[in-house]
Amino acid sequence: MGTWKPNREERVKIGIEAFKNHPIDKSFNEYYLEVRKHVETCLKPLSELPGYEASNIEYRILDVDLSKQKDFTTKVEECIFVQFTEDGHVVVIGAGHDYGMPTSNKYIGANIINKLGNKWSKNAILIFITGIRQVGSRGKGSGIEGLEHKFQSRNIIEMYIGEYILKQGIPILDKYSHKNYKRTPDEWDDETGKIFNYYNINN
């Protein structure tokens, strides 16, 4: 699961091109709030789906300042994060607690930012979700095996948010960060749409 992705150098190049081809024409706050609204919209139908082991899927969206508080690992929920450049480009949508503002080029998002001469924004969106299967050490439990439906998986929700943002015409500089499964946009829409249709949910 991942061998189909472009290599590091290609991903960095794709990110640089996305940055150059999508100049920011509004303030950071305007762009941030636009992305946040899309996150809210795409998550809303999930609360109508049955949760893992007869629980309810619930989520909280936090606006955080990573320069003041970097550690949210005490939260029991599964975490998905959205991070930005200082001017408002989405750099990465990821899952887990490896958010932050790294400067080392070993991180693809940081590598892209460094090549551009840009910086991380301290403002990030963290989404905490309960009612899905908990992920253990080394990502155990993040897949889709043994679930009633795929949205009980953290990796699917991570990809769902990322693909939704891309579908709104908003570039993600590390475009492949959230892509946990090899799907074309049409295949992805068909796959997720069938789940919502099965449970009679409008999305």
C-alpha cells in the first residue's frame, strides 16, 4: 500500500508546481476558514453512520496554535490534521500525532516548504474522532479489514478529507500524504458514495 505513489523527489516537485500554479489571492484567515468549512461539511455525514462496535461516530474540530501547544497525544480520540504554509496553502493532511513544524528535509512537507523558501503556519486544524476503530502501535487497526463499513477506519477518513479538499479545487502541496489507497477520483467517489447510499445518507 504505497508502492504506487510517486517517489520523494517527484512528490516534492509536484508540491512546488502546485504552489506556483495556485497563487494565494486572499488573506491567510480567509483561506484557512474556507478549508475549515470544507472540513466541517465533509465530516457532517459521518455522524449519521454506525460507529465501530455499536458506538456513535463523533468528532471535534480544534483550531490550534502549534507554537503554544504541540502535544495532544493525551487525547483518546483518533487524530487527523491539516497544516498550512504561512500564506495559506495546505501542505499536508495526515493522521496520527506526527503534526508539527519540522524543518528537516526528511519530512516531505518540510522539504517542499524549504525548497519554496516558505514557512509553516503555526495555525493548524486538528480533528479528533471517536466511534471508529482505535489505532494501536505501528498503525495496527488503521486498515479496513473486519469493519461494517470503511468509514470506521481512520485511514479511510483521512483519505476522505484529503480527497474532498482536492475536489473543491484546493491544492495540497504534499498531495499524496493522505492517499492510503490507490483510487482514481471517480473510483473514490463511487466507493464512498455507495456507503452513504446504503445508509440513506445525503453527502
